[in-house]
Amino acid sequence: MPHALFVYPTVPMTLNNIDEIQIGYRTVWGSVNLTVFCEMGEASNEFSLARINKLQSNGTYAIAPIQAGMEIPYFPSHCNFVLCNAENNTDYTTGAGFTMVSTKGPATTYALAVTQAATASPSAGNSPTSTVSHTESITTGAAVVTSSTPDQTAAPASNHSDGLSSGGKAGIAIGVILGVALIAAIFFYFRMKRRIDRLESMITLRSATSSVDRTPSEKGTTAGAVATPAVTAASPSPSPDGCGPRIEVFKIGDNRNSEDWRRFFGNAKGQKPVIPS
């Protein structure tokens, strides 16, 4: 594990000499010295540098080369950062480097979390300020990819619903309800039909049973006639000698027809008592 590393920037950048960059770093040292240096000329062995001593071991530091008093006569100039152990200057690490150019445009602040335009100086008048968005990815032991693009306000994407409309959902719901109602109606129809068929069968069976073993005269009688309670008629005492006509005993309610009664009473009137000599 390295003793120190730069959190931001991690890839080469291009800055104006009036821009501000917020350097992020992590170390295992008690305190650090930060140095920014740039070449004085092309293929030159002389450098213009700015040094900040005794910084905390972990954190960020914002610096603008022009504000640090760096005198750079030649542009573009190749620059870099050096992070050094404040207690041992042989223990150090370098950053990704950057290219510095001279421009009269607005000053911009570069940082890992937020990038915003710096406040314009009074001498700049009403010149507009620009905002540049800079996003970086930090990885260990892998290639790092970065992009620096103008910060533009993106139009919100329209949200289209892929689902069914409310009318379509309502139609589906109505169709389901009608289908359930139709199934229920068919079920009750067949159920009632079975009950009616069973009732008709019972009525037919009872009618057939009531007509069995009836005489023709019984079938002709009125169905609503009220039966008379059965009363046993007193039998006349037979003759002492056992002679005389035989008298049949009838019970009212034996379902005898009128012809039987007429024959009985007619026979009775034709008999005359025998006077003993």
C-alpha cells in the first residue's frame, strides 16, 4: 500500500493560469508538504514552483497558480504536483500532471465533488462566468477514465407510461365482472332446472300410485269428497235356531257404492218374519 496518493486529480488535465484546482490527497504521514511546479520553457530544466508546507495528513487544498505567485513566461507549460512527507523529504509521490495555458476567459474552480465558476474580479467588468463539470473515477490498480465536459442543463426526459390507459383497465374490469355474472347465471339456471325436473317426477310418481288398485266406480267419484268417520252398525241378533235370511253387516265408510246399498236395503224389505206355529 502506498504511503500517499492523490484523490484528485488522477488524470492529466488542461487548466488556465487563473483557474483554481482543489487538490485532494490521503497519506499515512503526520503532516505533508505540497509543491506545484511548472516548466519555465519548452525542454527547459528550470521550473517555477509554489510550496505549501505543514498541511494535515489527509484533506484538500485549493490553489490557483497565478495567485500562488508562479511566474510562467511560456505557454502551454507542463506542470505537476508533488506530495512529500514533512518529516522525511525522500518519501514523496507525484500526481497525474496537467497542462497550463494562458487565457483571458472566466476563472473556473475544479474539484472532486463540485465544480463551479469562480467569482469574477472587479476589473473583469460584466464578463460572463462559465461552469465546467468535471467527473473523475478513482480506482486502485486499474486504468482510470475521466471526462471534462461543459455543464449543461439537460431537459427532463418525458415520462411515458407503458401500462394500459385507465379506459383499457376499466374495460378489462367490466369484462371480468360480466363473465363472472354470466357463469353464475348459467349455474343457477341448471340448478333450478334440476329441481323442477325432480319435482315433476315426484308429482308424476304420486299420481300413478294413487290410481293403482281403484275400481272404475272409485275413479269416478269426486276427489274432494270428505270421508265420513267409520261407525260400526249394531248387528241384529241372529234367530235362536240359526234359521232365517243371512243379514250382512256393513260399515259406513267401506267405500261401498250406491248399488250395493240399494241391493242390501231391497233384500231387507222383502223379508218377512216367520211366525212360529
